[in-house]
Amino acid sequence: MSQQFTIETVDQAAAHPDLEQPWAELGLKEDEYARIREILGRRPTAAELAMYSVMWSEHCSYKSSKVHLRQFGDKLTDEMKRHMMVGIGENAGVTDLGDGWAVTFKVESHNHPSFVEPYQGAATGIGGIVRDIISMGARPVAVMDPLRFGAIDHPDTARVVHGVVAGIGGYGNSLGLPNIGGEVAFDSSYQGNPLVNALAVGVLKHGDLRLANASGVGNKVVLFGARTGGDGIGGASVLASESFDDGGKPAKRPSVQVGDPFAEKVLIECCLELFRDSLVEGIQDLGAAGISCATSELASNGEGGMRVELTHVLLRDPTLTPGEILMSESQERMMAVVTPENVAAFEAVMATWDVEYSWLGEVTGDGRLVITWDGETIVDVDPRTVAHDGPVYERPYHRPSFQDALQADTFRSSAAGQDLPTTDEELRAAVLELMASPNLADVSWITRQYDRYVRGNTALSAPDDAGVVRVDEETGMGVAVATDCNDRYAYLDPYAGAQLSLAEAYRNVTTVGAVPLAVTDCLNFGSPEDPEVMWQFAEAVRGLADACQVLGVPVTGGNVSLYNQTGGVAIHPTPTVGVLGRFDDVLRRTPSGFGRDADGQAVYLLGETRDELDGSEYANLRGHLGGVPPRVDLERERLLGELLVNMSRDGMVDAAHDVSKGGLAATLADMVLRFGVGARIVLDELMRRDGVDAFTALFSETQGRAVVSVPRTEEVRFTDMTTARGYTVARLGVVDAESEALEVQGQFTLPIAELREAWEATLPKHFG
């Protein structure tokens, strides 16, 4: 930020009540500034103003979303709480896995910084979410990256894609963390606002759990890790609280954080040794709002207060003012609370790992956060007013004026839906075109830049339906994680769209054979000051909370990213949902493609097919967006999930893949491309039973469906199980390892080599 902060004491602030302050330049509203003065009973010091401005920003305070996010807690059932050890409110949620093991996972956004500086924005997004995981007492074991970019052929998209992918790979690979999955989508609505959502997973023993609080009068407060610099002053906390102008630039240009993954790798090991020896009482990572956040949240979550001497902070830039030090979002830093008797042992660990540290102060019992500069008090606040009792807005919202007309414009009634492929050759060409489209094409150009198998515990990764990592080497216990969102569905109906995002992620986790336990979300929307955008947000949260109740999985944490718009045009509503599931043994996971040893296995479709093409990938290919998204039946999704998990556990299926984007055509194409093994498919039974034509059978995106391959010896058990549970199935054909083609009998044949050529060419064509 260009604003300079002077060194000003509390007494001086009180003595000059009428001195004009730059509250607007710091992103505060006039009434917010007035409230700060009311809370303090005086004019704030420059340092206090800096703290309140970043902590009351949209990114840090959730002031526009809190009233809606409360539903995640209000709608918790006893079933949903069964495995939840830590929920919303801490750095990351924690879920019990059994046998003394727990897992923590969370997804967050680094959207705006990644547009301004793609490499560092994305890299520090990975670094920040990993530190959230560390601060819970866990060892990070994997990351994922749901990404959304502008139109693939736009001149600026390549700049953003190259920088973001390199940043994620450069930071994650250097940390030695496998990238086990995510998403990649292209749409013009993200042209000036790409979405870089980063997810991290960590594992811990129950006794290793740490929380962010400062308790115990006389305990010491320490800042350790990298030195504090001018990079990141105002960073994500300011960038994420404003939209871009018509030129794609923020009104204020904070400095994007600069990451050092090797420093963070050392910090991980250092923290794990501190946890192992129980040397810290509370710990907090320094991300958005930096020291302002760490001190105020630790003090607010504790039983007393905190006193800190800011001149003790180790600096990279000695010219920084107190306000800038408080606002800096320099990376690779942690703050901890240490008992006096553990000080020497703490310092020994720092020496072992060659990590710099500085003792800033101590925990007090007066309920105040007091920060001094050379002994002079520059901050004296109730920490709750900074960290937790900021503004809460019930912003007005209403259904968009365009929504009714949008939903009435169905694909079938549009010009795009009148000239559909009907001949065998037209259907064949449509499948090729679909698989070469940007949102369904091969993403290995991206995933090859990530290390997916480092640490040796990755059991599945992209392009399988979910990433799978082993947690316990002795038993083989592990977790599966999937992230999903269909922004077109959410645009057509935010309530249903959010539920469909959860349903797809849930389905992907069960498809590989894991039992879903927990949810994390990253809610990406436009400006909350636009009532129509706020309606989209409110509906999405309501839909997600309701769906979690039905599926029995709680939201344990997440992130809200607002002001994702340029020149007044918002992105599509994008409620990214991550679901985590548990395996007793990851050796039982189910891959998403037909294997070489599956020759002759029966191919079945679970679920019915309806004429549901609104918001589909095929409609998108024809430039159409309108109508209503596919119907979501959460009870059926839950039943399908139970079937898939039981079938996987019992060895009843050798491959499984959900049906979602691109419909049955994309699912079958993915399954033959996975290992280069063909299949012979007959659509007649499906078409007759569900009353659909070949085009609808192939391209409809009806939900609650999955394709599986079943060994001949298991077909009786398979049909008995689905019949007993009342779940509709259709036999589609057989795996044909010799054919090296996807043959839809009576329609067309697509050699795998030809399909692969089209599928693999798209991203390299645009990005090299």
C-alpha cells in the first residue's frame, strides 16, 4: 500500500481526536470507521487503524457472509457430528479416522493475487493453505488445485495459466507434497477473475491436535520463520475485498506475497518437532492480515490478553513502519505461545532447524491486546473487537431480474437444440468434439508439472475420480478427496447448483470406494454489494447446508471469496466443494478406467437417464446457457454411494467412474482412455427402458449415475445387491481388451488412438 503509517502512541491519538485519517484508502466504510472510534472511545492510532482495516476486510471478517454461513452450524445433526473433532472457526477442520488417527483438510482461495501476479499468487496460495494444516498439529500429506480460467483462446489466458500452474507446481513440488487432483475449467466469465482455489490435507494423531489460542498468564509469545518484509502489505486481505476495474486492475494495488517453499519445508519439520515434544500451547500461521491476525486471534481465542513489543519483529526491510509491519503478509511465518519452562527447549529446536525467531511478548490476564513500539503503546484494544466482533452485514438480496428468462431458455427450445446429431457419423463426430473441448480435454499438460507420487503414499491421483493417499502404513488406512463444481449449473440455479457440486464430489469419493466423512468449501462469487449476486450466494449456502444434512456430512471449514468481478460483471457463481472419505485399506480403491485384465467384464450403468441437457457440456459447445440444471436427488445419491462403497470393498467391481460433465459419452471415453482398453457398448436397453434417443443417452448429464465394470463371477451378486436396494441398472456391454476402440454398436466406432489424439491436443495447442 502507498499509505505510510507514522509511529503514534495511544496517548497521542487521544490528544488529537480531530486529526484526519485515511480510513477510506484502507478499505473501511465511514460507519465502520465511526464504530472503531466508538469502540476505542477515541481516535485510533495509525497502527490500530491498520489492524482494524485488514481484520475487518471482507476476506478476514466474512462480514457479508456470516449471517448465511451460520447455517452450516445450525443444521448440524448428531450423525454429522459423529466424526467431527474440530469444525468451523479454527484454521482447518479435523475429522476422526479411528485408531487414534485424524485428518485435517481445507480449501481456500487466492484468486485476486493470482491474476495480478500469477506465479507468486498461486504459489503463496499453496503455501498459505499448507500452513493452515500445519497449525492444527498435522503433517501435510497432499494438495489439490481447483482452477478456473478465462476463455482458452483469449490472449491473456496463457499468461495466467502458465504462471498459475508453474507457481502451484514450483511450490508444491519443493515442499515434497503430491498434488493428487483438482479441476480445470475455462469460461469467459473468469477472464478478469481467474479462480485459484488450493486444498491441503494433513494427518495427525489425536494427541497432536493444536488450536489457535493464547492462554496461561506469563506464557511467552514468539514469532518464528521468515523475516517480515514489505511484500504482501495489504495483500490478500485487501485484494480479496475489492473488484477489478474495466482494465482488470484493482483500485488499490497491494503487493502480492512472495513465497519461499524451501523455507516452508523447514518450517513444517520444525513445527512437527515442536508438536512431538509438546513445546507449544497454541499456534497460529501468519497469512492474510499477518501479525494483526495472529496476535488478535490468538488473544481473542485465549483466556486473557497479550502484550507485544513490535520492535522485536525481525525485518527484511528496516524502513517498515509499525502499521506496515502489522499489515504485512510475508509468507512462511508462524506465531506460538510457549510456557517459560519450555523456552530453552523451543530455542533448541529453532537452532536444530536453523529457523529465526523473536520473543515478542507474553500472555496477560487483562483481556487487552497491547502492542508497543520502543516501549510506547501504539495499540491498546480488546482483541475480540478486532478478530471476532467486527461488522456483520445483512446485505439486501433478491432474485436476479434475468433469472426467469434464463431458466425459460432451455436447450431443447433454443436454436442450438434444434439441429442435433442423429446419424452415426454425426454422433461419432460429436463425441470427438466433446472430448477435445477445453473443459473435458486431457489436462496432463498441467498435471505433468506436479509431482503426484512423492512420499510414496499416493494410491490414486488425476485423472481418477478422486485422489487417494495412505495415512497408516501398517493397516493401509487412507483417505480419498475430490473437489467439484459446475458453475453453469450454479448460474442457472444457485441452490440446486451448490447441491449438485456437493453431489458430484460425494459421488467421486464413493466411486473410488471411500466412505464420505467431511466437506470443505470455497465459495467464489461477485460483489456482495450487488443484491443479485448476494442472492446467488445466499441460495448456494442454503442449498449446500441442506444437502449436507441429507448426505450426513458436515462442512468442517472453508473460505469465502467475494468481489470476483471486473467492470461490474461478476463471475459465474462458483461454490467449489471438497469431500473427504475414509478407506479401511487403500489397496481396495477402485480406479476409474478399464484395466488390461478386465477383458470380458460386464459394463453396467447405475441410475436412470433423463433428457437433461441444460447447462451441459454439449450445450456449452453450442454456445448455449439456459434452462434449469439436472434434477438432484440426494437420497438416491446417498444410496448410490453406499452401493459403490460396498461393491468396491467386496471386490465386486474392478472399475468405476461417475457420470457427470459430458454425460455417458465422456464417461465411457474416459474409461477407455485411462489404460487404453476398449469396450463394446449397446445402448438399446438403456434407450428403451428410459425412453431416450441415442443423442440423449450419450450427452444427457442426469445425475446419480455411475458406470462400473463387473467381473463375470460377480454379476449375480451385483444384480442381487442393486435389485435389493432398488437401484436401477442397465447392462451396457463388455470390456474388450483386444479391440482398442470404443464401439457403440449400431452407432459408431472410435479407435482409442483417434480419440486420444483429439483429447490430448487441446491444452498443448494453446499453451505449448
